[in-house]
Amino acid sequence: MLNAILILLGCQLAGEATARSLGLPLPGPVLGLVLLLAGFALFPALPALMRPLASGLLAHLSLLFVPAGVGVIGHLDRLGGQGAVLLAALVVSTGLAIAAGALAFVAVSRLTEGPGSPGAPDDDPASGPASGAAS
């Protein structure tokens, strides 16, 4: 488990150092995750090593929402004055995110469907599965 923590923190440190030294407009932890993903591709044993740490972090992921909740409670006066605007922004942005995700899914599924794959549209819907088997 200690090795997994060191790998995770090392990837984050490498990402931070890369982002700052090159002046990239990308957060260091994002670059660190890209490095970790590359490590998963290059070293097949790495996912098994990281699995216990990932399971432990995911089991306690809800604790990361506590600081956000405390921050909201600390600014209830602002929330009361601008609550309707914030609610509208949340609803609209959530709807847009869902729509964008659905459109991206449809676009990728169209790109990845090849001829003959299940669910791929046929050129001639009247032709059955045996129509192209003439020899």
C-alpha cells in the first residue's frame, strides 16, 4: 500500500513539476493522472498494485464533500440572496452537460460502428442477411 501511495504522489509531483516548469495552462494533477495512465499501459502489473489504494480512496470519497458542505453553510447569507440564480445555473449547466455527454456518446458510437457490426445501419434495409451471400 505504501508503494501505491508513493507512486500516486510521485505522479502528482511529476505532473506539478512539468506544468510549472513548462508554464502549461494545465493543472499538475491532471498531468500526473496522464502519467499514471501511461504507467498503467507500460507496466501491466501496476493496476494490481494500485487496486487496494484505489478501493480505499473510493470507499471514503464522500468525505471529500464535507469541506464543500461546510463552505456552503458558511455562506448561507449569500446563498439566500442569490439562491434562485445559483439553482438556475446548476439546473441549466447539468442539463447541458448531460446533453453534451449524450451527443459525444452518439458521435463516438457512430465512428466506432463498422460495417457488419451489431446495430450498424445497412445500406439497403430491404435486403436480409442472406442477400450478400451470392457466390
